[in-house]
Amino acid sequence: MIEAKHDGMGRALLFDIDGTLADTDPLHLKAFNQVLGPHGHVFDHARFSRELQGFANVAIGERFLPDEAPERRAAILDEKEQVFRALVAGQIAPLPGLMALLDRADAAGIPMVAVINAPRLNAELLLSGLGITERFKAIVIGDELPHGKPHPLPYQEGLRFVGASAAASIAFEDSRTGVQSAAAAGIPTIGMRTTLSHADLVAVGAVASASAYDDPDLLARLAAAMAW
């Protein structure tokens, strides 16, 4: 993780990456089917959103590869991530309004944190592909902690690294596990509707949802919460 100086304001914006900064979930679905298909598991969009989206690879391996040794599970899921990285290279585009929002947060001195369950290589590839690596004061990887999402620890760590208050901050997530993690950490969470519906996101703890970062209601909420 990359530690930053505390800004003293107590506010922060915390973002998942996959499906939240960029709509990469269709490529994750394709990679999972390519690698787990030979093991008898085929996923459609609905099953992906219920059983794979947002879960750490350790949990996915335990569920879908129970007869494999832990080392073999890890190797299979490492292959999935390699397939995903090959698929996504050169195809990373930000959700509408993202860059303007990051500019506004930078101008206001609001620190931003990336919080992700996926491997660090994925996080670095996606942030680099979007050209926004340096915008983030910390990158928190669930797999590098004792507990990943949906446990609150990844978001608690994100807050700690920038000295921010949960109640004064806002998180952005697109998965059930991600919303549960951020909400359990006490952070008001916006669900991004790249995969799930408004009802799905609110049911697991989101305070609101948006399809993009230029949504007028979202921008008004951010202006009030961040005092910019």
C-alpha cells in the first residue's frame, strides 16, 4: 500500500476498481468461464453477479474447486487473472464523469483510496490503463489482509491510511460484497449500476446508486458531503 500524509479534513473518497472505475466485469466473466469451464462451472451474467463478483479468489477457489489442493486452486485462479489481464489490456475506459470527479476531488484536497479484492497486478494494470495511478493516496488489496471484502477491514484500512472518518467519507462500489464491506465500515456507499440494479445495491447497504459519475443527484450529494 502507498501511505499518504493525513489531510486533517477527515473526508475521503474510496473506490473499488473493477466495475466501479471501469466496466470490466464482462471480461472477468469471460475469463472465469474460460478457466473454470473445464472444471464444470459455467456462468451467465446473473450467476456471475451472485457468486463471483467481488469475492476474493481464495473464497472462489474454496467454493468452486473444493477437490483441488490449495496450491492448485491458487494456480488455476492465477491463470484466470492472467487471462483477464490479457483481455483487458488496451480496453480500459473510465465510466462517464469519472475524470471530472477526480479533478474536483484533487482541487478540493480530498484524498482518494482504491480498495479492491483482486490481485495487486490487476489493480496496478487498471489504474495505469486509466492513467490515474498517482491520484490515489493508498491502494488497499483485500488479498493482502487477514480479511477481504465483504469484511469491513479493507475499507477500515483505507480510512486509516489517509486519516479519514467513515461518516465523513463516501465509498463507491458495484458488487454486493463490496457494498457490504464499505457499509460495514460505516461509510456511506454509492452503488454503481454497471452490473447490479438499484434495488440490488440498496438491499445490501448502498445509500444511493448511479449509472455514472456525471449523474446530477450524485454530484449534488458529493458537493454536500465533501463541502466543495
